[in-house]
Amino acid sequence: MAYATVAQLKAQIDLDSTTDDVILGQYLSAAETLINRFCNRDDGFLADTTATARYYYGRGLPYQIIDECVSITEVAMKDSVTDTDYTAWDSPTTDFAGDGDWIPFGGGPEMPDFNVLAKEKPYIGVMVDLNGDESIFISGKTGRSGFRPSTSVNYTLPTVKVTAKWGYCATVPNTIFEATIMQSARWYKKLQGSMADSLANFELGTLQFQRVLDPDIQLILADGRYVKPTI
């Protein structure tokens, strides 16, 4: 599901004709891509509807930072960095029932937020449940002898497997919906006005978009704290 539909965009710009439906759909797709890039969210904002597995290296700590997700189905661990199989930890009957080996959290590990879904925000990690049988996420750091003058090489391998529905939110946040509509509508109006930063090449059947979001839309996303920090 996209952030906004052609019908929703047409309602905002008071357009009844179906002549430009294809172009409007391309504008919406391009706006979605630029919003994701500006916010540093490769997964986008809309979470997957199916849970899939992703792999991480443990740090020998009682918590594990993961990608943004709205639900976690399974947490599995290698017993050693050299193992080839992952052993599933006991999952809680509900996220915070206290009868499993792990607990999901948002915010940060030192001051975790366990109510992020109610705020339409994602989980960003899992921590060890003190009532469970596990204590840490096995470190993925390892090393191997090398050649002189470097006698060892240090690197990390995956030791943690998390199966989850990845993404920021189960439904598109209202701010993201409005930003998508605004950017797409502006491109369409600029096309109508023959402005140069959004062009249609009808001979080649392609569209050329300006490569950045409008500054005020960037401000909306930044002030809404939708931009994910990068390292």
C-alpha cells in the first residue's frame, strides 16, 4: 500500500478527469521515494504485512538493537559464534506478559519505552526478560590468525535472528500522508504551469522530477521527528 492513492490526490487538487491518472501515480511514487530517502528509512514508513527474518551480530549485552518493526514473531540465537544453527528463544504470550525470554522496546535501552505502538512508533530493540532462561545476546565478534605483521584479523558474524514485521507503523502517519499529497500536487501544478523543475517528456514516455523535496516539506518531516539519525 502506498502512502496516498491517486483518488486521494485528485480530491485534494479538485480534479475529476482521469486523463492524468498515470502521471499522478508516478508523482506519488516519486514523492514516496524522496520522503523515504530524506528520512533515512529504507523500509519506508508502512510496515510489512508478513513477518520475515533479519540477522544481527550480538554484542554480549542484555539487549539487542534491531531495525524498526511493529511486531516480533521470534527471536533466535546461536549458542556460539561458530554455530550454524539458531535456537529460538521462548516467546511471550503477549509482548509484555513476562512469560518468555525477551521483551520488545522502543526509545533507548537505558530508558526504554514499552508503549511505542500506542504512539504510532516502532520497536527498535529486544531485551532479555529477567524471568526467562537467557541472559545476553551472544557476541558476534571473532578473529582469525593472519600474516605478519598483522597476526590477527577481527570481524563480526551474525549471531541473532529476529523475525518481525519490519517498518515504522502499521498505518501511514497523517503527516507522511499529507507530505506525499503536498509534494505530488506541487509537481502536478508546476507541470501545468510549464515550470522547469518538473518536466514530462511525452516522446520518450518518461517523467523527470526535481531531485529534492520542497524545503517546507523537508521542514515538516524534520520538525515531526521522522528523520532517522544515521551513523
